[in-house]
Amino acid sequence: MNQFPFTSQITIGLDIQVDAIRLLQLKKSRRQSEILHTAKLSLPQGLFSEGKINDWQLLTSLLAEQVENLGWQNLPTVIGLPAHLVRMQRLSLPAGLSAAEIEADIFLQLQQEMPGLSEPLAIDFSFLSAKEPDVLEVLYTAVREHYLAAYLQCLAVSGLNVKIVDVDCYALKRALTSENLPILHVKKHDSEFMVFDQHSLIFHQHWSAETSEENLLRLKDYWQIYAATFREHPLKQIILCVEEVAYFAYEKILRELADCEIVSPALAMSCDFAVAFGLAQRELPAW
Amino acid sequence: MVTINLFPWRQRQQIYQQRMLKKIIGVAFLLTTVANIILYGALLHKENHARLRLAAIKRELKRYAALQARIAVKTNFAAPISMTKELIEEQETIKTFFARMGEAYAAEVCFTSLAREQNKMTFVGRARSPSDMSQFFQEWQNTRLFPEMQIEKLEQRHDALKFRWQGIFHAL
């Protein structure tokens, strides 16, 4: 929350993907947002392993140099974790529980679902509108604490002041649409297909493919899985967030899969910075 | 749409809220202290003002009392009353004196001058004859207006007897 509503606030959106780091500086005032600067830093191969960052030292040095060059030290920053690295689930609990009790229930639930889990987890939860008054609908998100701690440590050393750790699919949705439209996000090394209801993400698939043909085949598979799972919610529209050169190929395959309308994202910048933009849009806390 | 923050924000928020609470308490204490100091100063100023006014009133009262005393001294009725009494008594005496003077052979004796010096009154006048003079003198002695009467001068001139005598009376 902006403590001074008549002043503008500068936020950095940081999106670290396998191929590059994307940084976006957004100036937010009461009425409008203005992108002040974008920066993209290509990452060497080997920094990521199985979708996770494994060379923290290299990332820290690269990021620190970039931050120093941009002069963004200590600016409030919002980062996003890939959705495939976090666990998001709904949980119904009796109403009237304290935050600590809710966290305890979430841990219990996680231990039941993953009996061998021994690593500590970082958890956050949000309340959803419950259908019954004595029931608390909670959406919790959990990530391995060591991974998050390493991430935060890396960013702190780089000179950024992290305020929010979001999930990239929510940032992407925030950047692309205010409605609950499904999104197909095709990146250089991987792709994501996500569907939202009014509260949260209900279907998410993330995959990596070497070739565009393989990518399209995987997309077909996941599309069919969705159609079979959510028969009562057929997709009528979809946002296609992809590089311009590949746009028509994906448009064609989507039309073949289902008779749905393809919506182009109304973005002022390239789809490449959509996640960083969505992250920077987050309202910063007072602390 | 839900908002997720995996940053340990609850602890941060708690620390921030505690800090804010401390700040609010500090500011409230500071404001209260400043307000108290201002109030104290204002009251002190008022009190000083009231003291000054009280002192001025007391001074005025003293002046008034002194003035009253002076007025009382000036218009001291006790002394003038006694003085007036004496005057009245004297006036009465003089009135009686003149009344009695008129009663006694006024047609045969006339005074040409009357003079008073302290408790002595000098009468100068004329009488037709020594017998009229003698009768008048005798009658006057009978009136006891003057405890002591002394003839200073008698002189026969043509058809009248000129006289000068003194009546001594007690001091007023």
C-alpha cells in the first residue's frame, strides 16, 4: 500500500527465465502507470538445471553488475517464481482460525500429501470467498524454503530490495487480462498453458520442447487433458502470448484444436516483458 | 484474483506494525507533552496576568482606602460636630446677649461701637444722663451676661454722657 497516495512509486519487476533476466522499471501513480525502463540480460547455459537455478554465484554476479549499471540499488522489487516450482492448492478449514493455526493445518495437509517431505517450506495463503459462512476457503502456496532463501540472498547481494515474491503465471495474467481468460504463453525454451477461474489458477501445464513441432504436440495433449477434465468449462477464448514469428503457427493449431477466439494481448511492450510488467504492477506493502 | 507473496511478509508486517505502534505512541506522547507545555505556558501567562491584575486591584484598593481615609479625615464629622456645637453655643450666647441688650433701656442708651478681643468685649456709646447710664449698667449686671464688667471711661459732653466699658466673659 502506498503510504503517500499523491506521490508516485517506482517498482522493479524482475523475471528470471532460463534464457534471460528481464527487468522492468514501472512508475506507478494514483491514475496511471508508466514503464520507465526495460533491460534484458542473456544468461549463459548451465545456470539453470531442470528448471531451477543451480549457479547462484554466477547469477548474483551478473545481476549485481546489471543493477549497478542501471543504478537500481535498493529499489523495491517484485520477483516471480515459476508456477511449476510452487505448490498451489485450495483447502477448506473451519472459520475462526488464526494465521498460525491455518499455517499448521496447511503443513499437516502437505505432510499427508507428501509423506516423505522433510524439507522446510515457505508458505503463503489467501482467503477465497467461501460458500458457507462457517467454512474458510484458503488457497495456499508453498515453495521449498532453501530455494527461496537462496533466491532472496542472491537478490539482496545484488542490491535489490525484494518486497514481494509472486508466482509468474499470476503476474502474466495481471499483465495480459483483467478477465479470467486462459493463456498460452510460449517462451524460447518452454511453454505454459494456464486457465483461471474467478479466484485462482485452476489448470496449469508447463513443458519444455526442443522443436516447435514437439511443442505443438505437447500443447495438443494438454489441451485435450483440460477438455476432458473441465468438460463444463469449455474454452471459448484464449490469449496467445508468443513471439510474432511463431504467432500464426500457434493460432492455426489452436483453431484446429477448438473453435475458440484467439485474443492478442493488448500490451505496450513485447510479450517478452509481460511477466516482468505483471510483477511490477503489484501494489507494494507499507513495510 | 488472489495475491500471493511467498516473502516472509507476515513477520515483516508484524515488525512494521510494532514499529508503527511505537512511533504512534511516541508521536502521541510528544504531542501530548508539547500540548501540555503549551497549555502550561498559556496558563502560566494567564496566571501572571491575573496576578498582575490582582496586584493592581490591591494597589487600587489600597489607594482607595487611603483616599477614603483622607476623605474621612477631610470630612471628619466628629470634630466639626463638636466645633459646630461650640459655634452654635457661641451663636446662642451672642443672640441672647443681643436680645438682652435690646431689652434694657434701649431708648436711653446707644452704642457707637462694639469690639471683641479674646474674652473681652468693649462697649463704646452714649447715654442721656448719668442716671440712665447707672440704671443700664445695673440691669446689665443683673443679666449676668458678663461675670465681670469694668467701666473704663465716662465723659460728659453737652447733653450726653460718653462711656466706654468692658465686659469680660469666659473663654469659649
